[in-house]
Amino acid sequence: MGHIFAFVLLDIAVIIVVARLFGRIARYFRQPAVVGEIVAGIALGPSLLGLISVQIGDHMRPLNEHLFPVDVVPYLKILAQLGLVLFMFIVGLELDVALIRGRERRAGTISLASIVLPFALGAAATLILHPLHDEVDGKPVTLLALMLFMGVAMSITAFPVLARILAERKMNRTTVGVLALAAAAVDDILAWTLLAFVIAVVAGDSPWAVLRIVALSALFAAVMFGVVKPQLARLLDWYKRAGRVTPDMLAIILVGILLSALITERIGIHEIFGAFLFGAIMPRKGAQEFTREILDRLEQMSVLLLLPIFFVVAGFGVNLRAFKDPGLLWQLALILAAAIVGKFVGAFVGARMQRMPVQQSAAIAVLMNTRGLTELVILLVGKQLGVLDTAMFTMMVVMALVTTAITEPLLRIVYPDKAVQRDIDATTKAALGSEQTYRALVVVDGPPGVTTDRMLRLAAAAAAGREPREILLSRFLVTEDSDLPEIGAGALPDLAGMAEAVEALEAFADRTEITTVPIRVLCRFSSDPGGDLVRQIAASGAEVVLVSEDWVRRNPEGFERLDAVVVLIVPAELPDVWLAAGTEAALALSAGKVLVRDDGSSDGTRGVLVAARAAAYGRIPLSAIISGSDGKTRRKLNYSLEPLHTSGTAFEIDSVVPTGDSIGVVARIVDRTGGSGLNLRDEIAAIVDGLDAASGSR
């Protein structure tokens, strides 16, 4: 026993190292890490190590048999099954039906078309392949069993891998990405349900046995959704009180996964379905951080340790040397044609039926061809049930690898980065409409709070007197590639967080009494908020942008690219407003003042006027930094502030302070009415009226 345990430890160490290495190589070639790890599993099996014969002691055997002795393999298989169970829980956890809401018809049509055609082609191919693969380990394989498994295997789309590709290409904020994700969610629900039925048919000895398995499976699902799901909602309350996922919470989740897997295994539909269903009933609403922490914890256990073992165990059943037989090459070509053509044509036709443009339909069709680890799960189930022989299993694994590997490069050809950005901008413009509207863009840094109120007041001041006018509340949800799980996609927490961010901003816009100016909400994922802000300004045509000081500190690079736009930077605590005008903005802070730099351009003049408007609105001093000599500086400032003088509000220059090549000017509002009759709203309206004339004459 000690000898076996030593080999298990050695094998696990080797598997982890090789899996990480191949995963990194795959990432280098812009492939999902799972592609490299599947290849690593195949390489450690008879396909590669089996080519190397080594003599150890009196035994001359292939290297894979020395490294993975027969008496050690059963222990590795147990660990592999545990890793598979945890992975299926992750799949269920990430598969949120909320993705489909509002897109039922379009996603359903695309998904159904992408299942029916490949299923039909897979079944048709089986009519040709079955006579060549009608026996496994001496036992006959019925045509119906092989046909059903081939059809399901051709129909599946790997939701986690697809979501990961979308996140890395920034396509999860495009119409194509959202619709592909929704269609893949429908696809997975239908395909896993179909697979459960196929297993019941294959495993059942008689029609009564099949009926028993189906009835017990339906009863189990009803209990999980009707009884267990409401109880799991208490975990979220517990998490909110604790502020983190505690060991006790994780223990409850793990026990639930294992017991659910056990029940479905005893029912007769395989343990993966219990784990998948337990993930599907986990809390969703308001649970994005809770879900993210669970994924982070399980990734350490599943991705690093258990799933690589699963890949190796699957690799034991793959023998690429079998392709020396020319007969297998044409069979592989037939399988690849049925899988790729069936999925692509089915999804493309489904998208076109929903009047999607040709390029977007093609992109969705390419994405739906992704199979990855999900396909490997189905194939291993088929092998365990004695439906797939070694040659058929090998060809189907190669098909899974090829269809997954070609997705990313094909997607870059069909739907390049320029098209992605074009569709993002088009979505923004379509949401805002084509009318010429004066827009103030408020960048919200988290849930709406006191700082948001202050920025909204300034935005209202900036938009005063303009018609039509509106305020845009924008939030960027930062995503980092390093935060994404390597096997799962991490899609659910991000998408749930996006939904909650939108709901929070819309609720804030509905209840605020700060302004009556129409408010719209814009939310998007971003790994480059500064760059995306520049693009959002261009797409929306915003003329004034308001951001918090903290946001600027985290994303300073974005402001170097701003042009012809006025930016108000609002600190969280001090009653100050920083203002940047044009690309030559200088940011400075002086307690209790509005600060602005006039660089001598028309944008600088606009900046001074908007700053003056903000200062008048808040009755606080204005500080301006204007290039030039003392006398010239005063003349420039007086010229820029002329609209204020004509509206009944005056700014008097208090002091002139040299600041290098520029002159610092501190001015203050003078209330000519003695403080008894000043109407700030009228004042601001008059300032706005003078804005175009002053800017145009500079």
C-alpha cells in the first residue's frame, strides 16, 4: 500500500507540472488553458509516453505504464471523478437563466438550430460509423445508443470556455457576445437534459427501467428547486453577516455537491448531473461576490489538483497512434465535418432567422462551435457506459480539441477587434438616439453616494438652459484577465454585478430630487477604463464630463487622450472641484475653490466658463491658471468671464500669482445685489447663453 501511495504522490506532482506547462503554452498561442491541459493529458498517455520504452529492473515497458502502474490508476480515477464533480458544480453555478431573460426568442432560435442540425448530422454519420465501432470490450453497442451519444456530443457548446473567450475579447458587452452567451446557456440546459435522457435510455435494461430513471430524476429536480433552493438562500444572508465565505459555509456547499452527485449516481444518470443541478440552484440575486469567492476557493482545489488528473485519466483512453490506419482518417474527417458544419450552419441560420447581420451571425456561429472540457465530460460518460470504443473516443476527443482551438483564430477573422469596438460604440449611440442633445457625462465610481449627489448637482448646472439636454450616469466595471478562473469563465459574478450596477443607477436616477434633467444609465465592462471613457465620450457626444478624484488617480492615462471636452474632477471629501480643459489640463487643489486652467484655446475658454458656472452655482471662489503676462492674463480672464458680467454676476480678480510659465489668478464672485436678490438658476442660464458666443470668438 505504501508503494501505491508513493506512486500516487509522484503521479500527481508530474501531472500538475505538465498541466501547468501545457496550459501556459496554450495561453501563449491565445488558446484557452483547458486546450493545453487536455493535450497534456493525452501526452502523458499511450499517445506520446507510450512511444518511449524504458527498462526498469527486469521490466521493459512503455514509459506511461512505468509512470502510471495498473494498480495506481484506480486511485487516480477516483480523484478524477471528484474533480469532474466539482467542475460540473462550477458549470451549474455559472449557468444563470437570467442571461436568457429578455432574449428568449432569439437565443432559443439560435440554440435550437445549433442543436438540431449537428444532432441530425451526428446521427446520420453514425449510420456509416456504427458497423466499424459496434463492439466495446467484446460487448455489442446498439445503433440507437451510439447514434444518441454522437448526436448529443455534436450538439454541445462549452459555456465556460465560450464565456472566457468573450471576456478576453471584450465581447461580453456587445450584442453578439450577449446573444451568444444566452444561446449557449439555452444550449447547455437542453443538451444536459438530453444527455440525462440518453443515459437513462442506454443504462435502462427495459422500458420500465428507463421510465423509473426518468421519473426519479424529475422528482429529484423538483425537490432541489422546491425545497433545497429556498434553504440555500440562507447562505447568502450568512455571507452578508460574516463578510466572507467561512469554512463552515464552504463545508455545507461541498457536502451538498457530494450528496447531490451521490443521489443522481444511485438514480442511474451519472453523478455529474447532481453536482450540476446543485450549482444551478445556488443563490443568484445579490450574490455576485459570494459566487466569486466560491469560485476562487474551488479553483485552487479543482483547477490545480483534480481536473488535471481527470485530463490524464481521459488521456489513457486516447491513442493517436491509431491514426496510422488510413481508415480512421476519413472517419475523423467525417466527424469533424458533421461537428463543425452542423454547429456553424445551424447557429448561422438561426441568427439570420432573427435578422442578425451576416458578420454578427457568423461570429455567433463560430462561438457556438466551442466544445472544450464540456465535450470531454460527455465523451468520458459514453466511454464509461461502454458506448464508445478507444478509436471512436480518440476521434471524438480530437474533434473537441480542433473545434475549440479554431474558435479564437476564426473569430478574429470573422469578427476582428475593430468590429467589436464598432458594435460597442454603435450600441451606445443607438441607446442614446440620434438627436442633437447637450450631454453631461457623470462617471460613477461604485454604488451611488454623496459624491454622486455632488457630481449630479454640477452636471445639472452644466446643462442648465440647454434644450434638449440629459445627464448620463456611467459606470465601468473593471475586469482583469488574471481574475478569471482558468477552467470556468467567471462570467456569472461579472454579469450579475453588471445587472445590479444597472439596477442601482436606474433606481438612483428614478428617486433623485437633485435635478429634473432627464437621466440615462450607461454601464460596461472594462479592463481599460481611461481608454473606454474616451471612446464613450466620442460615442455619446458629451460636452462636460464629471469624475471623482479617486477615479482619476486610478485611471490617469485616460485624461491625456481627452480633447475638446471639459472635465470636472470632484474630490470625495473637500468642497472643491478640479477642472481640466482640453489636452493641456493642469490639475491642482486649493481648499474651497474651483480650479481651472485656460491654455489659450477655445477649449480653455469653455473650461473657464463651465468652471465659473460651477463656482456660481456653489457660491465658492474660482481659481484660474492662464498663460501670459500679468496684464494679458487679466484681460484674458475678464474676456472669458464677460458672460458673467452681463448676467449680473461679477468676478473680481483678488490676486495674481506667478506659476512658472503661467500666471495664477484667484477671482471671487461678487453679488451686486448685496445677497438679497441673486437667482442662481437665472445666472447659470445666462452664462450658458453666452457660452457659444465666447467660445466661437476666441
